[in-house]
Amino acid sequence: MIKKLIKYGSNLALAIDKGVLDILNIDDKTPLNISTDGKVLIVSPIRDHTRSKEFEAALEKTNNKFSKALRNLAQ
């Protein structure tokens, strides 16, 4: 499926088809996590706020502690 961004005030928006929303069981009240790996945009629904916050905290702690080692491994 190819989509184009649409103008929404001074921003751009991406319209998601109802079929996709139904498959993912998301609506206009579902919080979404938007991230990128630098090349692609990743949009995923957040199902459990507590678990998501715990994961993000653990990820930040790991990155802070092992960022140099992880950077070296990535090279």
C-alpha cells in the first residue's frame, strides 16, 4: 500500500485505512509509539503503558551503561 502525507494545519498526517485499523484493533484513542531506525518510520500501538515505560527505562539504562560497547559491536 502506497500512501502520501496530507497537510494537517502546519503539520503533515498519515491517514490509515479502516481495514488496517481494524486488523490492528486500534482507534483514535489508542496511544501509538512512533520511532525510527534512521531509515524507516515505525508506528506501533502501545498496549500496556506500565510495561512500555518499564521497557523504555530498561532500554535507556542499558544504553547508558553499554553504549560504547554496543557502538563497537555495531561497527
